[in-house]
Amino acid sequence: MADQHVFEVTVTNFEADVVLRSSKTPILLDFWADWCGPCKTLAPVLEKLAEEYGGSFLLGKVDTEAQRELAHAFQVQGIPFCVLLADGRPIDGFQGALPEPEVRRFLERAGIRPAGPSAEEAEPSSFDRACAALRSGNWQPVSAMLDAIEEGDPDFGRAARLRAGLEVFSVDMAGDESAAAAPAAAGRDLFLQGNVAEAVESWIESLGVDRAWRDGLARRAAVMAFEVLGVNDAGQELVREFRGRMATLLY
């Protein structure tokens, strides 16, 4: 692990080397163990990409045998297990020894591309940055990011769906006597904590109580979450399930 973009993670250095550093550079945590065969298959792939990407992300290696507290904190149930952090929060992850092309696609979905002479061309789109901000719970700058997406842009429709749901973060629900308000507020809190799927569950509950509440706010919030959630195969499967449940309530 001589590469400057790869480092060992411990309980001791976690706050300084992972939480704080991830505010500037995404950090991919690789939970592994010496006895794990698939871990040894994935490790050289991750280390190669960390070097190739030249600092676009950092790779933190977590030995689950030595750092059981961290493995427990991230609810690691099988290894290899990778979690991508930005601004101190998990935004995506995967389990298993993915082949290199799939790891590249995983990084690209998070807007991470190799550094180098073409870095300007490789910068994430406004839509990707908006989704990444929402995944980290930072919703305030999202509207301005979406303003940069003009009609005719391939992301224009998706951006409109994000914008329509942003109201859920700013609307005052305190004192709202509708039975739809409590689950909607709970969904907002869950989303801002990074629990996107659980947030959708709450918004669907609100929708089931009163689908017209605040001009369909719960539906708009859920649709916004679908754009954030559907960045990988597992997320897309959840979105299909959620859409089916919403359809039974709306139609």
C-alpha cells in the first residue's frame, strides 16, 4: 500500500483521515480480511484504480479482523464490502468482488472520473452534482445546480423531477393537523440522514393517508428520491418496487 491514494483505516484515524478528508475528496472504504479470497481478488482492482484516478478518490482499507468496531458501525455482514463516503456520509456502496468495468461504472455513477489533462471535460454534470448533494443531505444548493440544466439537456426532465420534490425540505409542517404530515416529516428527516429508501417508505405512507395533501407533496418527494436512489442495480430494483406500490395508491 505504498500508493499515496491508498491508506489503512483504523478507529484512531477514522475521524481525521476519513470523515474530514471526505469533505474534499470522496473516500472508498474497502472492508476486507486476510482469510477472504474474494477480497484478494478485488483489492488489486481497487488499488489500481485509486492510482489511475490520481486522487479523484482515496481508497481506505479496513481490516475487519483488526477493526471490528468499524465493521460493526457500518453493519458489514459480508466481505468484500465497499462504501463510498462524501462529506462524511455514505452515499453508495457494493458487496462482492466486482470486476474492474463494474467498479469503474460504480465510480462514474458518483461523478468520479480519472484526474488528468481532461479533468475539465470529465467533471460531473450539474445533475450528477445535484444528486450527490442530495445523497449527502445537502439540499440547499441543489436548486442552483438545477438552474444550470436548460431545456434540451438530456437531464432536463430528471432535473424537473428533482426540483418538484425539493419543497419537502423547506415547507413548514409544524402544527399541520393532517394525518399525512407526520409521516411526510419523518421521511424528510430520514432522507437528510442518508436513509433514502426508508424515507420513501414514509412518503408512501403519507401518500396512502392523503395523496392530495399539499398538492401531492409526498408523491413529488418520493419521485425526487427515485432519481437519487436509482444509481445502481439494487437501487433500481427498489425504485421499481416503490413505483408499483405508489401506483396502487394513485390509480
